[in-house]
Amino acid sequence: MDSFKSSKAKSILIITCIYIAAVFAGVMIYNVIPLSFWLKLLIADTAATVFVFIFSVVFHNASVYDPYWSVQPVVIVTAFAICHRMTAVTLLLLISVVYWGIRLTGNWAYAFGGLEHQDWRYTKLEKENGRIFPLLNFTGIHMMPTLIVYLCVLPAVFAVSEELSANAGSYAGAAVCAGAATLQLVADVQMHRYRRSGEHGLIRTGLWKYSRHPNYLGEILMWWGIAIQAVSVMPGRWWLVAGALANTVMFFTVSIPMADKRQSAKPGYDEYRAGTHSLLPLPKRV
């Protein structure tokens, strides 16, 4: 198995097969449960996550789950779009999610080192928590993100299912999503270019000159854009913004602090932090 894991192409093939099987299992479960669509979707989504988790244990690599964040919304929104009448609302949501998903999955594939490499955050958790890491792996690395992304994509699912007409909010939300995904694309390209140059310190060019986490800003804005598109045509379902809110809280309480702590070990970090915003890629008054 080790020799098979050593090839990046073979590793991606393995993960692709795992995800195809996970999608198949999720669809089968969704179709046999006689419940409301949103509850069936939650159960199917959870089951697919458990399926992926099993293989993360088999390969002793929690990063098997990493593409789930970008694949799950594309699969769900596309499936619901196929099963309902195509309206302007559906088309805008579909374009938004697919554009974002292709960009994020492409970035994962580009940066993925193969099944012998695990995300540094997971390795850190494993070293610090030892015996309870399997529990943290299942609940924190797999299930919690699945539930957050489920909540994030739920507004799109409701809007597609209702087959509604678009309004100004639909187009405004789609513009936010397009801008967010493009912001992430530019930030990723700049970061990859910096790393290819052989530098290992703090990046201080492009968007990163002003923001320490422009990619995180894009991820936060993406799901607020989806929420805007959905709630603008379904104002009575204002509670659907819960997903975007939960995603924002996760980044502010988990992702950003972890990234900042890791960066703080690099020379010049205090000066860099003082001269940059955490998220906004705008000049900062020092």
C-alpha cells in the first residue's frame, strides 16, 4: 500500500474512487428514507462522511476528507438542480457553487502531496492528543465541517426546490460569490508563486501584503453570498443564514487562530501582523 500511496496521481485516483462510492452511498440512502428532503439530505450527507472517515482511518491520513468541503456542495446543488425546474435563481446558485467548487478542488489537487502527506493541522492534533485523536478526527475534522457545509448549502437547496424567480438580491448575492471565489483564486495563485520561488518566510506581496488571510475572507464571503441569494427570494426563511454565520464563527475561532499561531514562529511576524489586517486586503494605518 505504501508504494501505491507514494504517487500523487495514484493517490488522487484512490480518493476519487472513494468519493464516487461515497456519493453513490449517499444517493441510495437519500432515496430510501421517507422523510423531509432537508432531513434526508442531512442523513445521507452524514453517512457519506462516515464512509470517507473509514478510509481516512484505513490510510491513516485525515486529509482524505479535505476535498469533501468543495465536492459536497457541488454534488448536492447539481443533483437538486437536475431534479427541479431550471429557473434564474437555480442557475445563479449553480454557477456560484460550481465555480467556487472547481476552484477549491483544483487548488486542493495542485497542493495535494499524496496519501503519505497529511495536513499540518491534523498532524499537530494527532501529536498533541494521542489516544483521543481518533475521536477528534471523527468529530472535529470530519463531522463538524460536514455539518457546517451542510448548513451553508441548505439555503441553495431550499431555493432550488422552491423553483423561484430571481430578484435584485439574487444577482447581488451571485456577484458576492463570484468576487469571493475570484479573490480566493488570486490569493492561491500568489501563494503558489511565492512558494515556487523557494521562499519560506512570510509572504508580503499581492493581496497578502495587506491581508494575512485573504483566502479565508473569500470562503466567508462565498457562503454569505449564497445566503443572500436564497433569503432574498425567501425572506420568511431568514434563519437559513445560520450556515454562513456558523462558517464565519468557525474561521474566527478555529482556522484563523491556528494559522496565526503557526505563522507567529516565523521571523518578522510581529511587524507583519501590525501592518496587516487579518482579513481585509486593504492598506492598514499603523
